[in-house]
Amino acid sequence: FILKSEKVWLVEGESDVQVLSSHGFCALGVAGVGMFKAHQAEYESVLGRFNKIFLAVEPDQGGTKLVEALMASNVKEKVEPVYFNAEYKDVRTITSMADIPLLENCWSFENRTNP
């Protein structure tokens, strides 16, 4: 599945990857900004094959730092940050509230700004 997709969600943590995959989305996980920076070349190699990278930005310092790291990387032109808020803290919150259309809308848009 991941080899055929042109778009990918990049999320923090394996549980978000599992949730997205179970709903038919292509997803990869990173264990925080520290792991991204430690393995940046490997991440850029994998992420570089996608046309669009939806970065799930959680409303905390880690989310902010991950955006900064991705926007300074070799794949920055492909990154589309998707900002979550207190109501929708992360991907699991959205799916547990049965708001899958919200994720589908993100999947189909081209421009999104921080709310």
C-alpha cells in the first residue's frame, strides 16, 4: 500500500500510524523531533518518494519543533502541516470522535494554514 501511494501522513507515534492505516490512509511515524534529526537522511530518503507529506502537528512543543525540522529538511516543499487543537489533539482523537471526514478533507486539500 505504502509503495503505491503518492501522499503520506507523517505522525508522532506508532498508534497514530495504526489508526490511519486502519482507515485506509498511508502513514509513517516518527518518535519525535529528536529521532527525526538523528535519522534525518533516512527519513528524507523515504519521504522524498511522496508528492505530498501531511504532517500531523500536535498542539505542543514537540509538534512545533517537528514542523521546524521538516521545514528545514530536503523535503520541505512537499510538507503540508495540518495543525490540531485542543479538541482534536491528534489523529486518534479525530478517529475516536468518528470525524473521519475531517481527515479525508485534509487528504484532498492543497493549502492549509495554522488555525
